[in-house]
Amino acid sequence: MVILTQARPLTDKIYTTHPNAPLDPRELMATLAQLAGRGRITERDEQLLEYLRELNALSLDQVRRLLWPDAKAVTAYQRLHRLQKHHLVGGARVPRAGMRVWGLAVGKVYTLDVGGRMWLREEVNPRQPARYLRRDQVLHDLLVAEVLVRLTEAVRRRGEGWSLAWAGERAAGFYEQGGDAPLIAPDGLAVVRQQRGDRTAALPLFVELDASREAHGRLSSDWGRKLVGYDRLHAGDWKSHPELSNLPAFPVVAVVTHGAQRLLNLADAILEQRRQPVAYYLALWEDVFPEGEDVLTVPAWLIVPPDGSVIGRERAQRRPLLPAETKKKAKKAADGGR
């Protein structure tokens, strides 16, 4: 991931919740089978587990907006409480200060528990200790989740004909043949699609959340390694990746960062170090996610196209993800064609 912080003492580790007594995997599996037989695991529950697998963590507010958009938070909370009782969903301590700084609604944070991994048929080793996450890692995962939530809300607002596909870091990661470590592991891969008669328009985005303070002008930096990775992926057989095989073009790399000068420095680093025609879109968190704005049409993005130019060094010159004419069509569709 882009976010990597300096090593912190063990006391700053943040542990996901786990039962005081060890779970018997066979008993838990039998319980889940009973729930399934009685229809107690709903399609929405399964969607939640899939989201948690892709995102690692979701806040109560994010869960509600994704799966109960028209309900009160208590509705989502009560269902999540039941899923926790059956170890499908776990939790983590809440990074309250960080959530406030980034404008996230502070509330409970949920993770995938051992029963959820069983339900998704993931390998579960009862001998392994409970997974722990750094406080900054949990916050990072919640920020990535917020990107997905905002994109989902924007697509949902546009109605029929629009869809969003999302792959998390694990599914979007690309391994070279024989490689043990991923060549590149985006924080997410989002593909926004619009059906236009018998044609489909697609906007594919590699999502990168740059929330660290590390300098990124060197190729040895985390961001420098990202640039090298995207160059090598573009130059190689990127169509062989199952998540990319049906895309019409290589995805844009959409980077959400913090700090006006950091954004400009990042653009300069891309111009200096990029070797392949990969397009980068850069935006400040506070510009791309203001209250009530549509993430697809807010003019927040500085663009570094393959030709070596920079569009949007000045804030007033920045562009939306979707062109203006698409925004007008979307508004017309939302108004019922009037």
C-alpha cells in the first residue's frame, strides 16, 4: 500500500476483537450450516462479508451507506451485532482522532471474523494468533473504504444503466510469473460503467490513497516503487490479469492525497520518474470528498497525461473524472429525463 509509517512500539498495535476462549472450528462450521439451512444468512449479509474481505475494515456509517442507504444507523448496528455473535463479523478499536481529521463519521469499526472467512471459504488456521493491525493501517483501510462508498453513492444516484465493480488490494494486485511479492498492489481497482444502448462506456481507475508523510521524490521511496510497478505492469502483459482482461484501456491511476504542496510534488515526481504512458489523476481529499458533492463530477483532479504535460497546477484548472457533458446527462437522467 502507499501508506507506510515508521515503526511504532507494540503498545500502538490495534487488535481485532476475538473471543476469550478458543473457537472450535467444527462447532462454528456446524452453527453456520444451521444458519444457512434456516435462511438466516441473507444476501445482504454475504455482500457485507465480501466488502470486508476486499476492504479489511468498514465503519458503521460506511456499512449503512453501502447496504442500508435508506435506513437509520441503528438498523445496520442491530444486524451487525447479530453477525458478531456468530463470529461472522469482528471489530477493531476505533481510530477516533484520525477519523475526525479526515472527516469520517466516528463509530464502530468492523472486520471479517473467523466465521466470515469460513463462509467465504477462505483458509482458516486456528493455530495462528489473532490478526492485529496498526492504528494507521485501520484508518488507511477506512479511507479506502470511503472512496468505494462515495463511488457507490455516485453510481447509485445515476440509476439504471450505471454500475460499479470494485476489487480490493488482494484481488487487484499483480504478480509477475514466479514472483513471491506483487509487482503492484493498488489500494483498489474501480471500474465505473455506463450502458449506452448496445455499447458500454467504462472508466477504470487504480485507486491509491497517499496518507503518509514520506518524501516521494526517490525511486526507493514507497511512491517511487509504485511508479516503477505501474510502468512495468503497463509494459508487460497487463491484459492477462483477470480484473483487467475485459478493459478497453489501461486504467488511470487515481491518487488521493493531502496537502497542496504534496500534490504538486507528487506530480513532479511522476513527470521525472515515469517511463511508460500511464495517466495519473491526483486530488486532495478535502477537494474530492466535500460534503454533498458528486465524486464523479467534482472538478478536483490534477491530471498528468502520458504526453508529459500537467493539467491543473492551479486549483481553478482542475478537472472532474467524468467530462462535463456526462454530468449534464446524469443530471437529466436523475430528473427523469426532463
